[in-house]
Amino acid sequence: MPLEVRRKLKFDANMWNPSPIPEVTWDTGLKEMNETWKGAIACLGVAVFFVMTIGIIYWQVVDQPNKNWILKGTFSGVIWERRSHALLIHTLSEDKSFVEIDVGDLGAPDVDAPFVRNLCWSNRTEFCYTWDAVAELKISVEEAAEESECYRVSWTPLRCQVELQDCFSMANVSWYGGAAFRTQTWPINAANATMQPFAVSNLREQPAGYGSVLERYFLGSSGVAVLVDPEVPLHVGFDSRRQFCLRTPPSAEQLPLQYTVCVGHNAKSVHQEVGRQLSTHKRVLPNLDILRLPFWKLPVNVDSGAKLERELRTFWNRLKRHHLGEGIIALNEHSTSLLADTDHESLYGKKKAKRQTRDLSLVKLLNISVTLSPFLSVSSRLFHASLQEGTEAYWLSLPAAPRGRPIPQLTQWKGKLCVKLNISNPAAVSWFLDRVGGLHARLAMEYVILEGGEGSPLAEPALHPRKALLSDGYIPLWAGVAASVGDTAIVTSGTRSSHVPLFIRMNPLQDDWSYSGLKGIIPSVLHHSLLGYNFFIPDAVGGSLSGESVADPELFIRWLEIVSFLPVMAFQSPPWLCGDDKVVDLTRAYLSLHREFIVPLVAKYAEEWRATRSPIYRPLWWIGPEDPITFTVEDEFLIGEEVLVAPVTEKGAVHRDIYLPGSGLKWQDRSNGQVFDGGTFLENYAVGVEDVAVFVQRRS
């Protein structure tokens, strides 16, 4: 065979078997390598998945922003802070925080809330979100006012028995308004109250409840106001110096929690814009004649009308003997019943027999006030006459069976078992007004004090004859009855009734120096005025809660000094019971000061209130709304903007610190003529036991 042929065959053979490794050995190695690579690839996949998981968790927890804007207005906006479950309202530049609202735990309490996304993305003025199928949140920007803008917040439960709660932080914000307390402070940050229905209580019986004046309105020093819808069943609780919370009780009706938050440049400007929503009624002045005469409680407790008449004449003569001028002798409900003989069936319009009545011509010559309530004792002749005449519908009642007669609901009033007037029944109101008219014909009283509007006599809302009587619904209706009595009526509680031209009597106070006593007077004055109740009667000098005469002359004097600068002066006990002629002389002097200086001043600023809604009695931040020092001053007040009053509220003190607000203003001490600049802090300023520090704004 030729050499070229042999080389070619050898080359071809090499092409058919290029590997020196036997074929079987190659296939086995390939299989082993595939199993190895499969394991490696699986390990790599697990590692990649682990790294991705760590990355996602890092993004959720670390890298994702803790805050994100969810809604923007013209100068402010709402931020969602996911870690604290809070809504923050800031200026758009984030240089000022108005309020922080903790929305609570609507899902799993230990899990960060999500990075929320707007479900109403097509509408730039609304934000919507659904919370773990528990509740739906909707926030909308309201039409902006001149110096404020508002956000409407609405929570709607998506299933039954959901408890909705939003809490407003007190950090760096001083809060005002809302409710009165037994221990009243200004601001209300120090208040402590368990979560309870937001309704006026009788503080004598329920000292942990809310006091005589209450509105669903809260104002913050940062320039924020919260206005809760009146139709929402509401519970409110205060956690001292931390937060206050709004809550709707869980129910089968899926009740919403709805409120409006408004923000402005400062507390004064936002209050002037939003406060007018508290009452849209026309402002009418009450009868201001009441300013001129002090109220004297008759310091006796007798058991017959004849004895009462003798005590009235004796007390009246003693007031004249001490040259304390004319005044009103205030009779409590028991004394009123003794004089009025209210058990006579003729008050129903049906005389069954003529009865011998006393000649009260001497009583008619005196200036007296009487006290009535919507309660009637079940042991009284009037109540039994009501049952006999088929007028059970005059009283709040249990639901009647079909074709059955209503069953009056029983309640307690001043230790007696009573029924309460059904003021949703026009016939019952007409009967009550006839009763007042009969008393006036018999006693010729100057004023009628109507107690008992606060509190609900019924445990279950379903027992009320009308939805209007739920919670505090009785109080505005009772104020309407008082207005029908005339301009001489006085009430003891207020809610949604600041527009009614009436005077309102403040909470009873203890006879001591605490915030339940003397120190609580000025915070109560500022609270009433802020909520629109400018025409009030402070509790009697020395405090009326205990019902005892004041034993401490210094307490009597310091109390007298404060009350003499308020609209009406009232006394629990006469000054001569202190056993010191100096106390009587000071009482006479401060009665004169009140009549000559304060009454014209109150009348002047009452006209300003009617024109502009500006309160008569004002906190210091009304003049210095950007001055943080003014936010917490609780022992000074302004009458209008021209008079600043700084009484002494500490036992044994003859000096006190005084802050004069208003940079650029001049304040002149009314007693010594000294002039000070606004924005000045007067340390250890001398104020003797018989004196009050009063400064008048000096006009340039």
C-alpha cells in the first residue's frame, strides 16, 4: 500500500476517535459532573433568594422612607409616619408641626404599618386607604379659609364591633377647650380622665366626670383646632401630659368617627376662623341688668315656709345694716318649694279645693331668685296627680307596650327618687312654663335658676323618647326652655347652647386653695369664654361644694378679689361670718369696684363679642399668639385687650410673678402708675393681701 494512502487512513481513523479516553469512561464522568453542578446551582439559588429576602426586608425597614406625604394643601399637608402609626400635619416646608394624631392599632399591633398608597389617586384633594379590612380612612382637603385650611377625617368600620380611636399628642402643644373638670387647669394638658361618654355630668355626684360646659372643640397652641361631628356617639379620655383620645364605642351599627382638623398661623387666628362653627346662630345679648347686683345665698336651712320668711327678712335687714347694698337672695330648690307650695294640684289647672295660702307680700318686696329643676319626686302630690290624670307622657318613660300607657323612668336627684320632665313633649314644656308663671305671680322673683339639665336619667339610649335626648341632647333643649322663661333665667350647664342669651352658673368648687378650689377659678373663666359662654356666674366666694361657711378669712379675701373682676359676684356665706370687720369693709370696697369699673367694661366688650365673636375674658396668648410664654399662664387673664388682672392664688403670698404680654405694648399698674413694656416678666411683684395686681394697656 502506498505511503500516502496509509497516512490518509490513519488520519481518518483519528477523526472518528478523537479522544484517547475510552467512550464509556467519558459518559460516566459527564454524569458525575452534572450532579455536582446541580447541587452548586441549587446552593447558588438559595443564596440568591436569601440575599433578595434580606434586600426586601432592608427596603421595608431601613431603606424605605419612614414618612411620606399623603395629602397636600396650600400651605400644609398630611404625612403618614408608618413606624408610629401616626398622621402628622406639617407646613409644606416642614419647618412647623401642627399636630400628631396616633391612629391606634387597626391591624396587627406588633407589625409596622405599610407604606400606604392613596386609593383615591385620581383626586388630589382626597386620600383613601383601607386598613386590613377593619376600617376605611378618608381624608379630604376642605376649601381653604383666609388664614387657615382644614382636613376632614372620616373613619368608617368595615365590620361590626370595631372600636375606632384617634389620639392627639400633647407633646409641644398646649391644648384648650373640650370639657370642664372638677380640677380645672389651663391648658388642659394636666387633665386626667378615664375614657367615658363625652357628656356633662353632675360633679357633686360624679367628680371624675366632665363639668358644666362642654363642646366638641379642642384648640392647640401650635395653631390647630379639632372639631368633632355632633352626630357621632363619642367617648373621650385624657392621659395627663401625653395625649387625649377620641373614640367611638364598638357597636353593631358600624358607627363612624368623623372630625375636622384645621390649621392656621397661630391659636388666635385659627380660633377666629374655626370657632365660629361652634355656633352659627345670630348673637344676642342676655339681660345685663344681672351684672349690677350680687347674689347672696341664704345661709340657713329650715323646714317650713314660715321660718324661711322670717330668715329672709332677718338676712335682708342685716345686709342693709352692713351697707352691702342691694342684692339678690338666692333660694335653693328646697327653699323654693317651701315658699311656693308646689304640691298644690291647682298647678295642673284643676283646683280640687281651696287651700289657705300664706300672705307673701313681704317676700315680694325682696329681691330673690328661685331654683327649679326638671325633676319631680315620686312621693309628691303632683306626681300622683299626673298618674291619675293620664299625663305620664310628661316624664321620660320606658317604651310602652302596644296600646299600653308609658311607664315613667325613675332616677335619683338630690337623694330622692324622681322622674324627669320630657322636654321633647310640648305639652310637658307648656305645663312647666305655666308652673314658673304661677311662681312668679306668687313670689315676684327676680331670677329663676334652672338646674338639672346635665346627666342622663336613662341607662339605655333605646329608652329615650327621642334621639335628640341622647347624651347631652337634653341640655340645649333645657336651654330653650330657659329662654322661654325669659331673660331672667339662669342655667347650670351648657353644650351646643352658647348662642342662647342666658347666664350660666359655673361648677361648684371646694373651699380651699387647690385647682378644685381657688386656683381653678381663672382656668374655668378662660375655658367658658373660649367655648363661647361669655356670660357666666362664678361659683360663690369661698366655694359652694361643701355647703359650709368659709372659715379662712384670707381665702375669703383672695376669692373675693378674683370674683370682683368677673361678670357677676356671688357669695356662699356673708362676710360677717368671718368674724373680722376688715373682711366686711373689703367686701364693700370690692362690690363698689365691680359696680363702677367692671360692669361698664363687661358691657363694652359684650358689644364687641356681638359684633366680632371675640371673647370678653381672654387668655394672654390673645395678645401674644406667637409668644410661647403665654401658652401656659393660668393665673392671669385679660378683659378685652385693655385690662390685665393678676390675682394672688397662693396661701400666705404677698408677692407673685407677673408676665405682661405683647411686644411693643405699654402696661400701667392701676394702683401705683408704674409703666412697663409688653413682653416683660415681673418677678416677685408686691401684691398685698387686700390688693389685686391690675394693669391697663396704655395707648400711645
